[in-house]
Amino acid sequence: MVAKLKDVADLAGVSVTTVSRVINNYGSLSEKTIKKVHNAMAQLHYQPNALARAMQGKPSQFIGLIFPNLTNPFFAELVNELEHQLFAKGYKTIIASSAENRQIEHEYLSMLFANQVDGIISGSHNLGIEEYQQLTAPIVSFDRYLSDNIPIVAADSYRGGKLAAQFMLHQHVQRLAVIVDEDTSVSPTLNRLQGVVDCLNQSDVNFTTVSREDISTTDFPRHYDGVIASNDVQALQIVHQYQEAHLKMNHDFFVTGYDGSQLIQQIAPDLPTVVQPIHALADQLIKTLLKRINDRSAKVESVTLPIKFKK
């Protein structure tokens, strides 16, 4: 049976009004009374109704997180860091994986706003969704353009692409493949490719772009001695092809990844990769969102954070 407000009041030996005041941090109460109420809530596993709080004009203390694919180690670690930092600030999270599907994301957005979340951090890849153009609630985007009025927090993609290309030049790679996503948006992620191209165009290295969809059908060991992948998981898939051909990474061929999650660095420490600052990104995403929550009318600027390259 679900505990009610009166059950908490009876167990704590106080009035329902007092319990409500403790939950809503309203009025002056003794530490003893507050502790008694909190202990009763814990004992009864009582959870305040966030929707009811929102209907009373109070913050729900819930933040929605929408990300495309939590099977990717980078997104999993970023969401985990966001959840940890938000909890330390008194917020709980509702995590939604959009699975790179517009309809799923549409339904998740409706669900989050129906539950009156205080704000949303979105790493959506489903660009151009009409809801983002229309919403006035506090939203911050990670690394994706969603709407003119939604600030973006991202790592320096252009420099990341440039550093990956410079690594290949230092290794004297002559036949280079660059993996590209079929993305026609104006999102910061596209700057990775621009950084690669600008750097390589200043050299005499021949390079070919390969779409993500063509990775499984491309014979990389036969045609290329270097590959710039668009993420670490993709890079390891390509490395596997070379290893099956009995070639040694960072000797017979070179592959660079992107993201630098802790998991990938542990299982593939020899993979050269662009490392995105997960802790700093989470911190800045939360700071930017809280600015929007605290002042809806304030103009909040987009932020770009530095990256590093791990050889």
C-alpha cells in the first residue's frame, strides 16, 4: 500500500501541515521536527508527488535527460555524470533514450512535460523536431542545434578534428579514410569534419570520405593505412578488420577514435582518440540549464569547452 501524507504525519507525531511544510521547505521549523518527518518518510518509503508540487507553482526538482543511445560508452558516462551532479544539487533525473527515432523522442518530450520537469538536457540526434522550435520551457542542448532559442554546450569539435588529422600527418599516413555521418544539419559535430578537411588540405595526403553506412562493406586493410573514425566504438570496429588481416595498430596502420570515455580507454588503451571532458561538460550543461530555470527571460549563451588528444 502506498503511504500517504497523513501516514507520515501520524508516524512522526506531527500535523499534516507540518509534513507539508518540511517537504516544501516552507516556514521556520526545528531541526528535531524536520528530522522526525524525514525519518518517517524514509521508514514509509514516502515520495512527494512532483506533479502536485508543480501544479502548486513549486519546482518539481526533476530534470529530464534525452540522449540517443545509452549503449554508447560516451553517452552512458555523460548521463551518469549528469545524474550524479544533479543529485548533489537536489535534483532527480528522468532518463529517456530516443534510440535515434523521431517518434520515440516526440513521445518522450510529451511525457517529460506532462510530468512537469523543471528543465531538459537533450543530446538528441533527431534534428528538426518541431517541438523544440515551439517549447518555451528551459532546455539546453549537448552538441546539437535544436532551435535558435536553445543554448548549446559542446566540446571544441573543430580542434578535435584538426588534432586527429595532425596525428595522421605525423605518422606519415598516405592513404587515409575519413568516416562521415550523413548529417545535413548545422550542429557543432560537423565541425569535426571541417577541422579534418582544413588540416589535410594543407598537406599532400590523399584522403577519401567513407559514410558510416559503408563501414561494414569497406575493405580498409586493402585500401587504407589510416582511418579517422567519428567515435571510439566505430574506431574499434575498424581496428578489428586490420587485426583480422594480421596487421598491428600504430605500426602497420593507424586509426583515431573520438570521445575518450573511461571504458574505451581501459579496454583499448593504445587507441589514439580525441578526449571530450565529460565531467566539465556535465558541469557546464547543468550550470547553463539552471541559469535558464532561474531566469526564463535571461539570454544564455552557448559554450564551447576545450578537448585534448590522447596518443
